[in-house]
Amino acid sequence: MKIQLPSRISTRLLAFNILLVFLPVGGVLFLDTYERHLLDAQERTMAQEGRLLAAAIEARDRLDPEDARRILIQLDQRQLARLRVVNSSGEVLADSALLGPRREGEAAQVPAAPGPPSQTSVLYRIGSLPFRLMRGGAVDSDQSADSDISSDLLTRPEIQSALEGRYGAATRITVGPRRSVTLHIAIPVRIEGAVEGAVLVSQSTGRILKALDAVRLDVFKVFLLSLGAAVLLGLVAATTIARPLAGLRRRAGDILDRRGRLRGSFVPSTRRDEIGDLERALAELTVQLEQHLRSTEAFAADVSHEFKNPLASIRTATDMALEDVTPGERRRFLQMIQKDVARMERLLSEAREISRIDALLDDEERTLVRLDELVPTLVESFSLRLGGTGPAFNVHISEGDVTVFASADRLTQALENLVDNAVSFSPPGAPITVSLTIAGESARITIGDRGPGIPEEHRERVFSRFFSYRPDSDPDRSHTGLGLALVRAIVESYGGTIAAAPRHEGGTEMVVFLPLDRAPFRR
């Protein structure tokens, strides 16, 4: 069983959607920076509280436990941090945790801040795992895992720094069922210039960490929802885009056989999106391609058929000339061969010309062509060419500029074929009518003769390749039936039309419509 792998488009769409989901997750990394700023702000606030308490004690010019206790009572427990006054021997003289109704009965240690509920969440543990791995679970060099006890304060680095007259700070992590982080600030107390003790300010960071952990958990929830939505959108995109395109690719591979022939076509889609437009365009393209292939095959068959008769005539005349015949009969057979060879040369020449024009019409350079100047010049050229032996021309040209956007050489070729066709049908002495008028947004060119006319059932067929309607009474057999087909190809390439119509006076009138060019100036 062949495994169906995801298409490259669906893989790219899915990767792009997931990438967009991961970009906001980078905001979680900013929370670490934000956490450091908050902790720095908390440390500055604690330091300010410690300096104020140290200044109040220093104002009394002595380090007395009762004075320190009285100052702490006056604060009325409005501070968030725990304040302690320590003498130079490490003895705690006053402790805000032991004052006030909110602190009665508590131990002489900073209460461990309860871990935020979000830390106990499975989602939080999963989401924080990469960050915990990045941090490595190590404690910073200025941190220690210790409980906040009141004994042995002299061993603490922040107290030692304060008693030496310097600012002291430390961060302690209480490791247990719930992790707690506490900041400690020590400010020296100077009495008459000498350091007599220190103010120790302690505060848990649990409130800040709890809020940040809740934000992290919310971001991770949004990430999971966004990830699910991205995957779903990727699957929808794969279903609505990648799969139809893969189907088009398979149908395109099956539409041709090994010899390059069409054996099917695209089915027009009913979808109202770009994929549907593509399917309909491909369906139209295959229809046009099939029509072109049929036209090419029909043209090849027509050329083969047109060569069949002169080749058969040449073979018969050759066989007869090889027989024991008189010199006069042999000469007549050779003339027949020469005439058929000349006919084949005309067929080849005109077939090559119409094929070349079909291939080059769309790529030829086009310019503004004034028909009111081209048509009279063409008729005058024909009159000079025919001399006094040809028919007379009645020319009617509309006043004003009649301009089309086309190739002057191709239009001249098409109109020459029409005039030459009219001359070949016109009886001696009968005039040929040529007129140029404006009909709406088109230029109307009519070329009429007084010939035998064209039956209604042949008026459309005369523009087909290798079809030529010549009455039996007409002895001229030099026409190949490609002239009018060439005219139609040229006219239709410029967006025009051509048709054959009967005349009231008898004969046939060829009517050509070409779209006018209304642009005042075209580069």
C-alpha cells in the first residue's frame, strides 16, 4: 500500500500557520525581563523603607529596643515588608512581624508565600518545562536555599555588609512543597558616625511571581488554542487548495496519451474561487487545443486530398507518354503533367502561406491604418495592373478618417484577394463596386461583382480551406480554394468579420467589418 504523503503546498501552509502561532510565544520571554524590572522596583522600595526607618532611629541618637519598637508600632502595619532592627551583636531589637493583630502568634520568620495555583496546573508544568530547562534549575550566585530564621543573623552576608557600613542585599529561596523567594535588604544604622546596628527589610516576591505565572499560563492556553486552530486551518487549506491542485495535476497527466494525442478534457468546475477559475480556464484551453488539433488534422487531410487528384493525373499522363504514341500525343501528355505540377506548386505555396499567417498574425507589429487612403490606392493599383482589359471599378469612400489598428500589409493582402476574387467572377464589361463606410463602431468594406453568385448553401463554405465554388461553365481551374480562407483568418485576427451576401443586381458581395480605432494617439 502506497503511503500518501502531504503535498508541499499543504506542508508549507501548515508550517506558516504554526510559525505565526510561535511568534507571539516570544512575548513570554519578555515576561522574564518584566519580572526582573518588578523585582528591582520592589528592592528599591524596600531599600527606601529601610532608610526611612534607619533615619528615624538615628534621629534619636541611640539604638534602643523600645524606641525601635515604638517606631514600628507607629507604622501601624501599613508596610508590606517585614522590618527588623538588629544590633551589632546580631540580636533582633524589634520585629514588625511580632507587632499588631495581624502578626500575633506567628513565628519569627517570614511566612512562606503560598505557591500560585497556576504552578500546580499540568498545563503550567508542561508550558514552563522549556524555560526551566533553559534556566537549568540553578540558583544564582547571590541566592541561597535557606529558611528565613531569626537566629544567626550575623552569618548573613547582607547583615555583615550593613554592619560594615555598606548596603547589603540577598535573595533567598525556600525549597519545599512550595517554592518561595524572599528579598532581604540591610541598611546600616549610624549613631554619632559609628555603625551600631542595621535595619533588615524582608519581603516575599510571591505576589509578583503569582501574577506572572498566571500570565504565563494564560499565554500557554492561548498558544495551545492557536496551535489547534493553525493545524485545523492547515488541514482546511490542504483540502480546499492542495488537493484540488493535485487533482488537476493528475488530470493534466492523464489528458494526453503516449503519442501526445488528446484523450480527454478538463471538466469545468462549479467552484466560485480561484481554483474554479483555473479549472474552467484549463477546460476552455483543452477545448481550444482540441479544436486546433482537429483543424490541423483536417488541414493535413485536405492537403493530402488536394494532392491526390493531380498526382493521379500525373501518373496517368506519365504512363500514357511511355506508351507507343505519336510525338503530338506525347507532347500533350507532357503539357498535362506540367499543368498538374504547376497546380501542386500553387497548392504548396498557398498552404505554406496560410499556415505561416496563422502562426504569425498575433505577433505581427500593428499600426494605425487609414482605410480611406488604403482602399482607393489598392483599387487604383488593380486598375493599372489590368489595363484596359479588366472591369471598371465604382469606388465609394466615406468622408473623414476611417482608421483601424492592424498590419497594413496584411490588410492589403486580404483586400487584394477579395478584389482578385471579384475580378475572376465578373463577366466582361461588368463593373466591380468597392465601398467604405462607417457602421457604428466598425468600418464596413464591401466588394461586389456581377458574377453568377453563390448559392445559399455555399456562402459559408467558400471561406473553408480548399473549397472553391466555380460553376461548371467556368473553365478556369487555377484556383486552390485557399484565398477566402486566408482572408477570413486575417480579418478575424483583428476582431472583424466577413460574410458573403447576394446582390439585388445579381452577383455576390463580400462584406467585411473591422473595429475602428478611436484612440486619438497610440504609441
